[in-house]
Amino acid sequence: MDLPGSGESETPRGPYSTVAYADQLSGFLGAICIERAHVAGVSLGAAVATHLAARHPERVRSLSLHSAWDRTDAYLRAIVEMWRALADALPTIADVVIAGIFPLCFTPEMYVQRPAIAQALAEFVHGRPAQPSQAFYWQTEAVLAHDATLALGEIQAPTLVTFGAHDLVTSTRFAEPLTRGIANSELVVFDHLSHGALHEDPDAFNRATLAFLERQRV
């Protein structure tokens, strides 16, 4: 789903937070009559999914956290502040995503050896509804303020945690606190991928995630 402030969702006035997003997501699941779901999130979506599983465990049958983090550290803060500076300098948020975010989320090999994928991803971003600059700032505030340290111990659902070994944004430095904090969790690291693993190698990503989901069918 598109979180409020992005994609085809409305842009309510901020501030935004990962906790508030989680409560909104729980309400959305109720509104569409889904009592329990296999919940998956990537990056900011994973941060939201973390709080959803902790605050609304009755909603979450299993949890998949991709390129997640437990709380924002100094390095992630520096990256996000760089993106915010770019937002002041570039014409659109789509330009920020393509010029400033993508190079940190995909490997050099994708850009050099498979430029058609990079081009297709850029075209996808430009084809999406334009995100207002203010909504981008509110969303990045949610990233900067994210801290799920205490929430991890409340998660009851079986949880898959994945990272790309080449990720700089939310690197494997976050693997240990997440898997230590979530009791029933398992870790997969994609040795050849970065932050956007599901886009760069969907076959490898799907094999790992579907194998996890198959084990939750009982």
C-alpha cells in the first residue's frame, strides 16, 4: 500500500511517524475486512511493519522485514539529511529518488552491467504520482525519529529479516539488534545485493521470501 503522503494516497498534514503509520495501517486492514495478514515491508515500510506487529499483534500472521532498522543511527541520519538537502536543490522528489537515493540502494553492477533495469526503475518513479516536497520532509522526519528498540520484544509473529550485503543505507549493522530483539526471527543476507534487493534480483528475493511464507502455511 502507499503510505499517506506518497503514491496514490492522500497527503494529510504532518508530522508523520512510523508509530502513527502503523496505527493507520491497522485501521486500513480493519476497514477492508482483513483480520490477519502476512505483512511485509521494505525500508520505511519495514519500520512501519515493525510497529504494526508490536502494537497490533492480532493483525499479523507473519512478518517480513526487508532492509529494516531498529532505530536511526548517526550514519542513517547523515544520509537522510543529504536527501533532504537534495530536495531543496532538485526540481522534483522523483529527481531526488533517482539521483540521490537510487545510487545508495542498488549495486554498481546493476548500473554498469544492466543499465536497462536502472532506466526502467527511473521511468517507474517518474510515472508515479508526484510526491509533494512537504510530504517528503514529513516522511523523512518519520525516518529520523524511528526507534523500535522497545517494540521488538513485543513482536510475537514469526519474522523474516533480510538485508543486502552491499547496502549502505540500512546495512547488516542492523541485523544483530533486530534478530536479537525479535524472538522468533530468522536472517537472510543477499550477498550480491543492496538496499533494493527485490528490484535488483526479484528471483533471489522471491525464493527466500516465498520459502519463509510457505513455512507459515500451517
